[in-house]
Amino acid sequence: MPSGVPMTRPAAAIAPGLDLADEWALGLLFLGVAVMIAIVALTHQRSRAFSPSVIYLALGLVGALGTAALDVAWLDLVEDADIVERLAEITVIVALFATGMRLDRPVGLRGWRSTLLLLGVVMPVTIAAVATFGVVAMGLSAGAAIVLGAALAPTDPVLAGDLGVGPPGEEDEETGFALTSEAGLNDGLSFPFVYLGMVVAAGAGAGDIAEWVAVDVLYAIAGGVAIGVAGGWLIAAVATRLRERDLLAVELDGWAAIGAVLAIYGVAQVAGTYGFLAAFAGGIAFRRQERDHEYNQGVHAGAATLERVLELAMILFLGSLVTLDGLGVPGPAGWLLAGVLLLVVRPLACLVALAGTDLDRTERLWVGWFGVRGVGSIYYAAAALHSGLLPGGEAETIMWTVVAIVAVSIVVHGITGTPITRRLEARAARDG
């Protein structure tokens, strides 16, 4: 360093004198309060009037106001999209594995008919409707609009967990099963459409589209499912054998879910397939292999707890990144899309597509209303922005539009989830 230039030092962790504006200590205080609130919110959460996610979104916004008021350097939703992407990625894969472990229904066309209709009809219709809105009302290019539609199409496995099926062994109501199984699969099945949007944005030719079909649709989907099934089955088989020989501690049963999903997801990603699909398929296979073993209870409890903690942490983190300038990026059309998607597109698509199932009109509308948008959508938006394949302005618009719609979804679905579900259950009890 040249002589005469004063050397700057980072703020010390300890220093003499009175310092009441310690940003680190204030951050720890905030996190401590948030953790205590999480413990209360997660206790008997199914009996509460609203979802804990609503509380955590509010806490995140309080954190955003605090960092702005104190002028604290903090992450930026757009500039640090890679960090947002990775945190959302971890949250989603754990939720997908835990979701797969909750499903006891045998896999088959008849039992999963409602799921197949939600994936094969409702999801493409949603992508097409949102993409059309993006082009016509928001002025997005075709490629960017497809990415927006693909990001907003999935029902979130993290947030939909409050409304879907319960722990393994509980009877699956058709409404809860349809929502849970859809959430488990459509996060992975959004990938091909996100890639399609990027291919279109890059000026796709016939060869590009053919490669997209062969690699991004056929290979990546089939490969992801195959790796998930094989990995989940194999890990469960080895783990149960070790457990029976007292080579695994009982108190560490819950950690098996973490190791299993990370290993399965890692193999799927290395193979160039869809890790989200592999995580969900792995959870189903894991459950099938050890469903009659006492080992299952501890593993499921561990996965479920981690899923909820990561969900709340991610929503808290997301809320802390919100800025007034950012909320203005979607414009009136972007905010209007929230109402169009949640009130019109999703409910109507479900009402029509599920008409031939065992679900009556009220139940179809319930499934349609609770197409919760959440962490999965954030992941896709952040990944698209981080890729650099979309024009900067459009990528930023997609990111903030998704954040706005996810926030609206968390609030309206979090508040209406318990009362509407209770009415549905009371109706079923009267009729049954």
C-alpha cells in the first residue's frame, strides 16, 4: 500500500466504548425473534386460522424496512439472483422429497387421473394464458413471456403442504392428493417450458426445437424419474438394513432424508436430467421401499420439519429483499396478472379439466383456488435471470412480477386456506 494512504479496517466484533447501533447484533436479535415466532407458528399449524408463511412474509418486509432505515448493505434481488436461485433450489428439492414421502397411493393411471389432468391440461393452459398476457398486456417478447408462464404455472410443493395430504398412513382425500401430487410433479415439468422460452428468445431454428424435444423433454424427464426411483429405492433399502443392525442411530433417522435427497438430486443434475423430478420420484420410491418399517416415521418427521423450516427461512429472506422500486417494476399490467392468474385462469382451467373425475364442482374449484405460487416460481425466475439469456430489462420484469404474484398468493391463500378447507371438510362429513 502506498505510504500516506490510511488503511481502512472492517468494523470490529468488539471495541471499547458504547455502541448502540451494532448492525450485527440487531440482525441476531431479529433472527432470534423470527425463530421463536417460527416455533409458535409451526406448532399446531393445521389448526391455525392462517398459514405461518403469512407471518414470515410480514417479518421479511419488516426486515427490508429495517435494512433500508439503517442503510445496511444487503443483497439485491436482481444483482444477486444466483444466491436467490441456490437458496430456492435447496428449499424446493427438500420439499419435493418430503412431498413424495407423504404419498401412499399406488402409482397408476386410474388413481392418478386427476394429477395427470392437472399436469397435461391445466399446466399447459396456464403457461399459454400467462404467456399470451405477457405479450399482449406487458409487452414482453415471446421467449420472455413463455419463461414467465412456465415460472408461474407450478403449484408450489412448499406452500401447498399446508393444504395437501398429511403424514404417511393417513387416508388421502382426492382433493388433497390431487393438489399434493400435482405440486410434486409440476415443478420439475416446468423446466422444459423454461428452456423453450430461452430457446425462443435466442432465435430458435428447426434444429434447436428438435434438440429441445429430444434432450430437454424426452431425455431429461425420463432420466430424472428413473434416477429418482432407483436412488430412492436403493438408499431406503441400504438404510433400513443398517438400521436393523443398529448401525444407524435412532435419533439421526431424520437426517437420512437430507442425505438421500442431496445424493439423488446431485446424480440427476450431473446426468443432465431434471433433479426436481428425481427428488419427488425419490421420495415416493423411498416411501414404497420402507413403508412398513419403523424407520419411516423418523425419516418423515425429519424431512417434514426441515421442509417447513426452509420454507419459512426462504420466505423471510425473500421478504427482506423487497424494495418499493422493485415493486413498481411489473407495472399495472404485472400486478393485474396476479388477479387474472389466481382468480380466472387457474380456477377455470381446473373446473373444466377435472370435470370427468370423481371431484364435484366445489372440490374442483377448491383445487383450482389453491394453486399456490411460491418458492418454485422464485427459483425459475432467478435461474432465468441468472442465465443471462434474456434481455436485462425483461429478465428483471419477470423476476419482480413473479415476486409480486408469489407475495399475493402467500397472503390470499394463507388467509383463506384454513377456513375454506374446514368448510369443505364439514360438507364432506355431512354428505358422508
